[in-house]
Amino acid sequence: MPEGDTVWLHARQLDAALRGQVLDRTDFRLPALATADLAGWRVPEVRSRGKHLLVRAVAPDGRRVTLHSHLRMDGTWRIYRPGQRFHGEPAHTIRVVLATARSVAVGYRLHDVALVPTRDESRLVGHLGPDLLGPDWDAAAAARRLAARPDRPIGAALLDQRNLAGVGNLYQCELLFLRGLSPWAPVSSVSDLPGLVELAHRTLTANRDRWAQSTTGSLRRGETTYVYGRRALPCRRCGTPIRRDGTGDRVTYWCPRCQPGTAPG
């Protein structure tokens, strides 16, 4: 699942391509939006909110709408030149096309796509906690939200976007390893929640300007993470084989020696 920094970078590139531009053509390849047409609308900005992307548009008569999308596990946006052949992704996975005189933004395998009046954006993202990479970032508020459910496993609490927006599987695993915490330890047992929250903020900020993500300081292939994606490989600290639990969009990697505590059998 894309992390908040990946979504932030998508928003930055879409903003660079679309900001201030008038949409010449739009194509929504989803049943619910099949008749939608934003041709003639101007894009004042593109923003991310946690893992959500918000493309804002203004009509000539002043109406404002927001195109919302979520990347989940496999979504992506690509930018092409006008007239350039779309490539790199299967054509049948295209969900949205936003074309201007300068560039064409194409969304592949997008999820939760919706068009709403911009004033109603809170219906889609209002439940989110402080955004780790957003102007609303509030470390104290994020720590309070985590602490509000003291019996909850810390791993699940970090992934809950209502506590802090932007942490996915990769950062959940890496942050807990760096802090020596079992993913299944209750929130109440974490002695320094503010420190964990601040580490999350620093880590995502350090990675937000590049597609490659690293928590180790190395960008070399195979050296970018401590535990994530390293099942059965030796822990970089103690040599114990890394373990993995879960399937689909909820996968946890951890070192049973560096992160002691109760774990799934």
C-alpha cells in the first residue's frame, strides 16, 4: 500500500502538471462518473491528505468541485505530453484522464474515485487524523489520538488513519523496529508515544521528495529497510531471521529478538 510520502509526491507532480491549466478533455471510465465532464474547468491546485489525492477544479461560472482518488495497493497517476501514447500500464486499467494543452494526467487502477463539491471534501477526508506531511500536522494531537485506545496493539494504531494520516505497512514495520516495539504490544506499554510520532514525521519527510524509500539511510537495492520485505533474512542488528504475519494489504514484518513480546503463532 502506498505510504503518505508516495501520495504526497503524486500530488506534487500532478500539481506541477495541472495547476492553473484549463482542462481541454476529461474521461472518467467508471460507471458512477460516466457522464461527468470537466472540460473548460480550471485546476487551481492538487493536494494530498494522508493517502488521499484531491484534484480541485473551478468552472467558468465559479462552481468548485474536487476529484478524489485513493491509490490503495496498486493505483498510480502518470503524466504524458499531449499526443503522446499512453504507456507503462495496461490501457484497460485507466480510470481517469485529465487533459490540458500542456499535459495529460492519467490515473490507473484508482480507487474510491468521486466528484464532490469542494466545500464537501470533509465527507471524504474529514475523519483523518493529523497529516504527517500536511499543513495541519500536529504531533501532540496525533499522540493523544493514539493514546485514546490504550489496549489497542500499537501496530494497528499506527495504521489507523484516524490517528495520524500517512503511515502504511512499510513505515509501521520500520518505525516499530527502530523503537524496539512489538507490533502487538498495547499502546499503553509504549513509554514514548510523542517520540514515536516524531520519528514517523521525520522519516516520511526525509523520503517525500523521491520515489525510492529508505529507513536505513541506504538507497542500494536490498539495503533500504530493516525488516520490511525481508522475511527469513537475518536481522541487520542481531542476525535473527525476520518474521512475517498477515496477507493482502495488512502485512507485518518484525524481528522477534529486537522486538520481543507476544506475537502470532
